Amino acid sequence: MVHPKILEVIDYDVCTACGACVSACPAGAIVMNKKAEVRDPDNLELYTKGAAPNVCEGCYTCGRICPVVDGYFEDEFANVRSFFGAKSDIEGQDGGATTAIASKLLELGEVDCFVGITRNDKWETELEVFTDSEQIKRAKGTKYTYDSVLSALRDPFEKYDKIGVIGVPCQAHGARLISENVNDKIVVIIGLLCMESFYHDVMSEKIIKEIMGLNPEDVVKFDFAKGKFWAYTKDGESHSVKIPEVGPHARNPCHHCCDYTSVSADISIGSVGAPDGWNSVLIRTDEGEKYFKMAEDELEIMDDPKPGMDLVKKLATMKHNNNSQHYLEVCEKFSFDECGIR
């Protein structure tokens, strides 16, 4: 029986569930959902999340594209080329910049498809492959619940030549590792700023119903701002609780993540650092500059948004300070020594 590194990442419950290994494993020996409940080395049908070492062919692709194994950068701003604010006419979480850029690239034929997620009125997420500029508008808005976006890449790798990925830091990281090590069909990665995310059942039952006293189907938007977690309901009311009331309920892998701004993306987009109704945009690569210029006519640009990069860096530092020790402690338990903060 072979012993790929991914097994230890799963066993120590630090697997981000990004889904990179699912889409790239040539043997199809890995499946992904939300939690590790049952694993059988010979029977993939029993899995909710896990790898089957008896099915594994020993290529170790999974270890080369795992963000946890690859580790984190101490300075996640070293590759930022420009920072500005942007907003579109699309109604999104804030400025709708992510949706506007992706929609334009699909319209121009510069990207054949994007992988991402949508959500229903119960805040349940669904993986989707978007091939149409209007279709992708269904993905607008931040979900705060998690799905394994990169696991949706297996079919697109067979059908398309120019693929875009929209995802949170671990997914942007996994997509970059796939692109560098396995498959060069990923042409643009749009990363989202993310402090943490939640399993759907925890979000709906624990946070929305129990902590906030709300009905999930009444909520139209969530947000982290001013030290609080906010929920906005259909009646126009806003409801909030202090972040420490919800933070401990985030997915365990989020407590080990040291990437706030999607350092591996071509373009990083969030709401922190820009005024209400605007997105903050960080361009990181040649590809990011190229693809953003193709879509910038769809956006209004703010050259010097406030509160600016200082706030983005403050929150990134907070995430590093909170999580780096947890991550390094897990690294000491691994039988391999490639992981770490560099």
C-alpha cells in the first residue's frame, strides 16, 4: 500500500477540501465532500472525503498540488503590482467586480468556462461550470459556506482549453499548483479575500438559527465588518453578532490557513479596503493585468480607495498571527518535511 502525503493531510483534519487532488488524480482515487467520516482503502463508494491508497498508483500528484503540503508565504503582498477600487453595474456582494470580469471574459471568448459556486435560498452551495456570460451572474455574492470548487475541473479539463477559476485562497492556491504541475489549461485565477468559511449545516443551524435567531431563507446577504458578523434580511433589517461568537465555528482547516488575499491568484478581489459598494482589486501577475484590461471597460475604477491597503494588510496580519502556530504544529506531526511558511 502506498502512502501519499494527502492521507496525513486528511487524517490531521487540515485538508482544505479545495478539490485540486480530486480533479488531478489520474487514478480517480480521491473523492471530496465536506467531512471525513468513513474511509476504506478499497471502496470509493463509502467516502465523504478521503483517498484510497489501494487504488492509488503511486504518482504522488496529489502531494504536489496540495496547498497544505505546499505551505504558505510569510509576505502575501510581495507579488502585488497594483491596488485600486472597482465596481460594476452588476448587483453583487459589494461592487460586483468578480462577476463583471468573468462575464466579460466569457463574452469575449478569452475563457471557455469558469468553475465556481452558486447558492440557493437556504444558503446551500452547488458547484457549477459556467460557459455563458449571463449564466455566470448567478454566482454573484459571497456565500461564506464552502464547496470543493476545484473538484469540478475534471470534466472541463476534457472539454475546454481555456479555463478560469474563481475561489477563495486555498482554491486559488490549488489551482496555481495544478497549472504549474499538472495541467496548463487554467488561464486565469480570480481569488477572493477570505478570513474563514463554514460548513453549510453549521452556518444554517448553529450560526443563523441558534446564534442569530434568524431563518436562513430570510437572509439575503452576509458580511464581516467592524468587528461583527452581519446578516441582512428580506425585510431590509440588519442583524449582527460579534465575530468571536461565530469565529470558533469555522471549518477546522480555516484555523490553519495563513493566506487572506489569495496570494496565488492572478487577480484578487474583496470588499475590505474599499468603500461600501466597491471592491478592492489586487493585480498580481502578467495574466492578471492582461485579463483585467480586457474587462475594465465594464468597471468604474477608484485609484486610491479608502480605507485602503493598510486595512487589508492589518487583517492579513491578524489571520497569520491567529493561524500560523496552529499550522506549524501540524507540520511537525507530518512524516514529510516540505510544508511550512516561507
